[in-house]
Amino acid sequence: MGLFDRSSAGYVAAPVEVTVERGALAFFAETIGETNPIHFDVDAARAAGHPDVMAPATYPVVLDMAASKESARKGQKDLLGLIAADMRYLLHGTENYAYHGPIYAGDTVEIISRVKGFSDAKGGALEIAHLEMEVRHAQRGTLAIASRDLIHRLPKEAQS
């Protein structure tokens, strides 16, 4: 039975443009305890051969949130709404990143979100939504793909 809207499997959202802001990127790097100055000091980044401050490894999650907010401003349903995620029962599962190129401050990137599918675990006590988000740059192509699983711990009445 479950709570997720499984008819959303296969959904691919329209690309949403997001500009990577240097201040937000540096703040994120410092917040997560990043110590490499290429992530928050433009001079250090340029001295290391980068055009600007480089995003730390988990920064695509920030871009995903920015894309969700931009979609909401346009009146579009975000991915959590589309899959009918119920925050009362939602857990964060796995999260994986595949990197294809660096993300820099000043980049304008497209965020493409996908609902890859759904599965069940623990004899129907858990249901899992498999989501994917791609960060794409117009000239440099795909920069990162983030995959994540969101889990509903189902109440007894919603278990299959």
C-alpha cells in the first residue's frame, strides 16, 4: 500500500537554472568544517589553478535545495511533493555522488531531478524512493550526479 505516489516513477523534472554564489559556497564550506582554502578563498583557488572558489564534494545538495525553491516560485511541485513524501514518517537513506567535473562560484548550472523508482524493505515496513539529481553546465556538460534514497517508516495501517 505505502504512502509514496509510485505513479511518479520515471518522472524527469524540467531543468532549473541555479547560479553558484561565491558567498553561499564559502559559507557552506566553512560550515561543514572544510579546511582547504580553495573552497572559500578566491586567491587560494586561483593560485591552485581554478578560475574561482570550488564547491566542496557535498555542495550539489545545496544546489538541489535552490532548484526546489526556484521551482516553487514558479508554482511547480517540488520532488518531495510529487512523490507525496510524508514528513511524519520520512527518513534519510543513502546518498551518493558521482563527479564528472568541478563546480565553481559564478557557474550557472541546470539542475535536473528524476524519480528513478521505488522499492520496499523489512517485509513492507519500509518503502524507499530512489531519487537522482544531475548538475549540468552548458559548456562543461554533466558536473555531478547525486543519488539519494528517502525512506518512509510506514505505520502499521499503511504496510502491505
